[in-house]
Amino acid sequence: MSIPITKSDRQFERFAWAVRLTPLIVAIMLAALWVAGTPRVVPDLRLSAPIVAQPGTSIGLRAWQVDEDAEGNTVISGPPVGVELRNAAGLTLARAELGMSLVQGREGHLQIPEGIDEVLRLVAIARIDGRTVSVERSLYVRDSIESRLPAGRAVNAFQVYELGPIRNLDPIHATHVLDPRVEEGACVPDLRCWLSVWVGDQAVEVRVRSLTGARIDPSIVRPSNQFARFPLLVVGNEARVDVQAIGPGGAIVATREARLPIVPGGIVARASSDGGTIRLDWEQLGGPHSVLVDVFQRRRWMDAFSISPEAPYLPNLGPGVWRLQVRADLLSDDTAGVAYTVVAAPDGPGRVHQAVNALLDESDQEGLDPIAMAVIDGAFPNAASEDLLRALFAIPSFDVMATGPGASSRVRDDEALEQEQELRRWQAAAAILLIGLLVSMVLLRGELLAQARARRLLDELGEGLPPPGPSASSGRGLWAFVLLVFVLMAVLALAKRWF
């Protein structure tokens, strides 16, 4: 007996080809989702700038591109970069074109207009490989805002400056001032530095003896303007010296031990000013090369330069106390050399008092230096001494100051790509689940129709016989298994690890 083909059978046959294609459709969707999640090749433009600024001043800027050469090695390049200062409405308030650095990237400064008190945006724009690339970050401009971005050196406990107590050996010629300090802020192994010893009693002489890790001339030095200076060389990762005060009869009247501050692999820098022009001299392992110079005033990054050993001069920065941080490249902040220079104001109190006033501004955070207190008390009749200036700036020269956090154009692009990919993952999962529901409904309907036809056939063949008991069918529940497979595929589409 032939089984007639019903209208339902013909409808099911029309859906059969679509059911067979669903695995291919899901595979194509997952492949497209996987390809769409591949990171785009976007130029990595980076900008380094301060977080805060005062109106009417300047801020230092550095920009560079991180790229790869033909061998896959990371290289730093400096495409032409312009930096704009924009307000919340997108209006450009100031613009600066950064100049090419002698070392890496681009450098320069941006002048902040007067009368601003708001949060602005710094936008660096470059044209790289035929496309416009930009990176931006916030700048807080307030008249009373202060910058607090000191950064400690990454040194161990045996490389920081430490003074022991003064031990008076002769009660008749007791001295209360014997203050040794490294003029450059820190010594670098195998590079020469200078030890300046402040002596309160002009009747004594000074001798420095090495205890460990230092090469120093053991000759006796008579102080000039209350300071005795000694060149020394550190030969290890730790150095301690014993400073001795020698009385009129040649006997030791007082001693004091000191652990010298050391920055391994750093730069030793010294600055001098003559008529406003600043000369910067530096030493580094392997011989002097072109270096980056970041200019600070009152903890603020004001300008960025690069100089070479053939022309070690900075332009006239104007009157003030200037902190110069010298580094070999963009990533060597921790080993930067620090030097101070003072450009006297025409109607100011003099270079030494300008320096003391600058240290007074830091006294609430650092504590007032004993030498600065002595200057205020009038203990230095020759207040224009270069030795005095070098000693004043010795202690704050050990630590470095942060130029400001950097920002990369890749960060914003990666965030946008992740948001787009997240949306695509949910869309693909929803589409796969919908397809699974449709296929399962078709299979379930076909299964129900097949069961109904089987019951009718059995009824026609076995009239008068008792109904057969329930029996297992190989096709029963197929729709549930298929739905489970599609659910697993939808969950797979949501997996960030693969897509």
C-alpha cells in the first residue's frame, strides 16, 4: 500500500534545503566574526604633556611614533606633528608645530593663553602614511592649581643619600656644621662627580677618606666661602666616605660619615648661565651624545629641547630658577641627570636669594634646607658664591620630576574596535540562536507529523488490535539536540578569547 504525499510533506521538502545549509551559514558567520576581530594596522602616535598648567605660561610637549622596521624591530620616528589646545566646544585656542628632535621624535612647547580657567583638550595631529592620525588628552588649566609629580629614583637602600651624626673628637674645637653633599644630586659609577662640604668654622680644614666604593684625593682642602670641594669617582654600586674636620694643629676635631647617592647608568649634568644663555655640560657612559633636555620651573614642565655636544646651549629662558633634566632617550626618565641654573632678574634679590625663595616654595613638602636657613639668617657674607648655589641644589637634584603621562592614538582606536566587535558578537549570537530556533521548530514539526502518520498507518493495518505500547525512535528528540548545538555555537560567538 502506497503512502500518499500530503501537503505538509511538500512544505517540509521545501524547507529541507534551507535546513541543510544552516551549518554552512553558521560557519560563514563565525568566520566573518573572527576576521572582523583582527586588529587594524593603525599608526601608533604618542604624546607626552603635563596634566596641569597655569594660564599665561607654557607647557613642554613631546610626540613620537612607535613603528617597526623591515626586520620587525621597534623603532621611534618623528613625523610632522601639530598640537592644538581646544575647549569643550572644539574651538582651537592655541596651536604649536613641534620641531624635530636631535634624539627621538618631536619636541617643543605650547603657550597657554591668559584668562583661562577650565578643562581643555590637547590634540596632537600628524599625517602618517596618507592618513590623519590624532591623539588627545585632558589639560587642567587653573590659576591656583599646583603640580605634584615628583618621581623617586629606582635605587636600593645602599644608593640613597644618608648622613651620619657629627662626632666631635676635640671639645675645644667642636664644630656643629659638617654637611657633605653631591653637587650633581647623585653620582654615576665610573663618572666623575663633586662632593661639596659645608663647614661652619673657617678655622678648620677638610679631608675626605673613602670607606668603600669611592676614589677620592685624600689631600686636605681649606674651605672657600665656607665650602670645600672634592672630585671623586664611584667604582661600585655603593659608596661611603668619612668627612674629617682638621683643626689648626693638624688633629682631627670632628668626623661624619656619609653614604653617597648613586644612580647606576645615569647621566651627570652641570649647568651654568652667562648673560641669560645657559650652557649645559654632561657626561654619560660611552661618551657624550645628543640628549633630551626637559625644562621645569616650580615643578612644572615648561619646555622641551634636544642639544648636541657640539652646541651645548639652551636659548634664553628668562629670569628664574630653572631645573634641567637630561636624558639619553624618551624612555630613560629614571636615569636622567638633573642640573639647576639661576638667571637673575634685573630688579630681583640676586641669584642666591632667588634660589632660596624657590626652595622655600618646596619647604612645605620637603622641609627647609639648613643652608637655605643659613642664607636667610645672613650666615653667608658672600651670598653670590657659585659654591653656595651648587650646594643649595644638591639635595633636590637627586630625584627626578615626571614630565606627565603619555597618551597613544592606539588606545582610542582599540577601544572603538572592541566596542564594535562586542556589538558584532552579540548580533552573531542572536542570529545563530534565531536560526537554531527555526531549524528546531522545523524538525519538531516534522517529527510530530511523522508520528501522526505512523499512528494512522498502524490504525489502518491493525483494526481491532490493542494499541501498541510506547517505543523508542531514533529520530525522536533530534530537534532538542540540534537546538543545543546552536546554543553552543551562540555561546562560542560571545567568547572574547576567540572572537
